[in-house]
Amino acid sequence: MAQLLQNIYNIAPMLVIIALFGAAAGGFWLVLDLNRKSAHTHYSISERLFLKRNANRLRKIHLH
């Protein structure tokens, strides 16, 4: 049991770093996606985030 906990403590920092890099990449992609689509509309970033989130919710509702 102690060996298992020791392995978890050794692996945990790497998993946290991977999660942080994933979150950073996701945020970077979101900013690029919003800026690329903003050429056609004149919405603020907060309005585009709101519309994107609600569009995803509506897609999920329609699928179920």
C-alpha cells in the first residue's frame, strides 16, 4: 500500500503539468477560434463566449 501511495505521489506532478498544458492549449485554441471568427461579426469576446457556450448546450439538447 505504501508503495502504491509513493507511486501516486511520484506521478501526480506530471499529471498536473499535463493538465495545465492541456488547459493552456485549450485556452489558446479558444482565443484563436474566437479571433478567426470575429472577422465576420462585431461582437465582443464575452458575447462570443456566451454564444459559443449556448450553442454547445443547444447541440447537446438536440442530440438527446
